[in-house]
Amino acid sequence: MSAKMKIKVIKKGERKVAEKAAAPAVTESRTKRDSARDVVSNVTSWVNDFQARKREETLVAFDQLFAAKAQPSEM
């Protein structure tokens, strides 16, 4: 380590200014958090829609397959 260490003196007036400067970072993180929530909810809705469509298509396919009531010997 160096023989001479630097010490920074912070006066009361400077400390209040420094605290105010740190405040926008908190609001920025909240806006980032909100935008992240929006993205997650958007993707979640896409996944839910995709799954619902897939289920409906599967049900229609099974109904069409077994609706003819074909005898096993006819298949």
C-alpha cells in the first residue's frame, strides 16, 4: 500500500447533493422492472394462446378421426 492515503472530506451540503443524484437510479430500476413485467406478461399470454390453440386443434382432430364410427375391420 502507499505511504500516503488520500482522504476525501464530504461536507454536509455536498452529501445532500450526492443523495439527490442517487435517487434517479431507483426510479430507473423501477421503470426497467415495469418494462420487464410487461415483456413477461406479453410472452406469457402468447404461450397461453398457443397452448389453447394446440388443444383445440387436437380435440378437432380426434373428433374427426373417431366421428366416422368406422369398424376396426374397416381401418
